[in-house]
Amino acid sequence: MSQARTEAGSRRRPWIEAGLALLLTGAAIWQILAMQGVAFRLDDAWIVLLNAKALWEGDQSFAGLPPLHGSTSLLHTLAVAALRPVLGGPLALWLLSWLALFVAGLGAMRLVRDLGGGELAAAGLALAAVTTGGIFDVLLNGLETGWAIAAVLWALLLARRDPLGLGTAVLLGALPFVRPELGLLSLVLGLYGLRSAWIAGEWWRGLPAGARALTTALALLALQVLLSGEPLPSTGGAKAAFFSQPGLSPTAWIPVFFYDVGYFLGAVGVVGVAALLPIDPVTRIGVAFSVLLLIAFGVLYPTIAGQNFGRYFYPILGAGIFALGLLLGHPSRRGRTIGATLLLVVLATNLWTMVRDAPESVALAAGKRDGMAAVSAWLETHLPPGQPLMLHDIGYVAWATERPLIDVVGLKTPAAREAHRRHAGLGTAGQLSAVLDSLAWAEGGCFVMISNGFDRRGLMRGALPSKGWSLTLVEADGGPPGYRVWALTDPDGRRCD
């Protein structure tokens, strides 16, 4: 890449940037009007809001815990907390989700311009960056997914421009605090930068770059420990333990995992495949990161890898957009033709699926919000205050109420995580029985709430009775919509007063 090309790119007027901003603004306005307010498809988004709220006000539902305990992304949660006093939590989270798309689009434009590509190609790649995958189900899910994609794209872009630059070093130090698995990319890109300096006979240039990256990472690590009480997020391990099925052998999960990977590639199409194209040294790093990410989830978290529309795989899209951009700016005409053809396929597929799926996606998000609001109102009306409730969907309820809660998954209740690990190997039913029994005794559970959909097999509903507990269905006003609540009586016949 020549300096002249970079300078020429920087002198262009930002018409495409303005057009992308207007396009995203229009789509955001349509979404919020269609949902009649801010809503998110995943309950986990409300955990982000709960933790951002806890930084300012404390957390009555999980008293005694550090405010960011149960957060996956330190930087994302801090950004929501910073904007909360001005915008309120839900609106801040919603705007940050859309901003992540814009930042990814800017990275795509910058890449094409650095390569000397035309403005039409820059606009096309930016559009691909903001529409690939499930835009309303995944990219705008209220979690850090969109920021992870943008961070991967910008890390590869900056490393290609200057692997030892200040921006590159700071971003590499920050990547693990966007999502922990992005530390894989930090490591590989950091080694690439040091190797580049060594080959050029300027090994000493790697020292300040490494120091900047390490200083950034250590500062954020200290903040992570201070605000969450743990050096690494425990959310992935908690979900893996809760959703584990110890009755199946490890090999039984291999076809399930490959199905999940296939589902993800089917959802993101050509861009996901492009992430595996080794076009130049930096894209080879993108390939290595993508493969390492798939292997890591396959080994560590095969039971949850495909959850929530395959969102855990989505950082790979940053590498895919980067590889597609390199094809658009390829030195050979053949390479550019392949890139342009692939881009047209991506845009046609993306726009068709977005128009097809958007109305249903926003309706489901609004329905989820309204349903959980009704559940929270029912709990406040019909359950005595101060009596702990055991449940698995904690996000909205914890954000909307101040009722003491026991998170049986373990995202916010450390004792649940420890119980799942302690009782692993008992079989699915045995593990649930032992975990819920120990939590009910240790945490003083008075009620348990289970969604109708989650308990189709009756495993959770039957777990406590198998340990001698009695469950009495609370049926006031028909119960909370979509859930059932039982009052607990311990094996000695005692109930909460």
C-alpha cells in the first residue's frame, strides 16, 4: 500500500460516510417505531443494562456482588454506563448497537480506499459490513456482537497499515475486553508485528509497541478485577455448565457442533467463507483467528456454540469483510473481478434476507420485552417482597425489579456455577436436582420460576421434588405469561413466611 493512496483516500469528501449514516439512521428509526420503543431479542441484553445500572445505583437483586459480575464485555458495559445518565440505559444500549454497525462500515470503507479501490466498491463493502448475518437478531441484539465484528475488522486493517503503530497496539491490548476470545487475535497480530520488525532488522521497534499493548491490557485487566471481582468473565463457563448434557459422550457433540458451524455459515454466506481465504499475510492471520475461534468453541463450549443464532461465531465476520475488501483491491484484474462478483452476491443475499426477516425479528423483540414486562409486574404484585426467587431468565426481571434473585444458570450467582461444576457427571436430571437443591438451601430460595418453553421435558420442574421438596403452583391471575411459578416447601415441611 502506497502513502499516496492513503493520502488520496483521506482527501475524499465523506459523501459515502454521510450516506451510510443516513441509511442506518433511517433503519434505526423504522426499527424503534415498529417496536414502539427500545427492545432486544435476548434476555442477556438486560443483564448488560442491569450491570450498567449497578455501577450507578448498586444491585438489589444480587446484593453483595461487584457491579459488573456476570459481564462478558467490560468495555461495552462501561460504554452503556457512561451514556446512561444522559440517555437512560435502554436507549444508550440501542444507540451503541447501531453505532457498532457504523464503525464496522467505516472500517470497510477505509480498507477499500487504502487499497486504491473506487468509491462504489467502498460503499458496497460498507453495506455488506452492516447487513451480513442476522442484523436485527444478532448484530443489534444489545450485546457486544457488533462491536466484536468491528474490532476484528479494524485490528486487521490497522495491522496491515502499521503492525507496530500506536493505534494498533492500543486496540490489540483492548480486544480481550471487547470479548475474551478476541485475545486470540491480539496474540497472533502481536506476534506478526514483532516478526515484521525482526525481518526488517528493526527489532527494537517492537519494544514500545509491545509495551503499549501490554500497558493497555493490564490497565483494563485491573479495572475488570476491580469492577467484576474476576480477571476473566465466567459467563461462558457458567452457560456451558448449565446447558451441559453429561449423559452424552464428547464424540456425540461433534456432529452437533458442525451443524452449528454450518448454520452460521449458511446465515452469513459468502462473507463467512471469505474469512478462510489466505490472500495475504494479514488475511492469513484472519484465517488463523477464525479457525482458532471455531476450535476453541468446539473444545470448550460445544453445547452453547450455536445458541442465539450462532452469535459466538460472529467475530469471524470481521475477518471475512477484511478478506473480501482485499479481493476488491487486488492487484490483478481477475482478483478484483472475483471480489466484485462475490460482493454482488453478498449484497443481493443480505438485502433479500433482511427485507424478508426484519418485520418478524422486530416483532419478536417487542413481544419479548412486553412479555417480560408483564412477568415482572406479576411478580411484584403476587409474590411477597424480600423472598428470593430462583429462575433462569434473570435479565429483564433483575433490571425492572429489586426483588432478591437466585440465578440458577450462574451468571450472577457464583454458588450456582460452583454447584454445576461440583455435581457434573450425575447425568442431566441428577445434576439439575443436586444443583437446585443446594441452591435452595444455601441461598434461601422461596419460589422457583421456569419458562414453559424451557421446561418441556419437566427436568427442572421435577428436580426439586426428587430431593424431597414440595412445589405449590402460584396461579393468581393465571400466573406470569409464558412462565410458571411454584412456592417451595423444604423436605422438613417448612415454607418461607
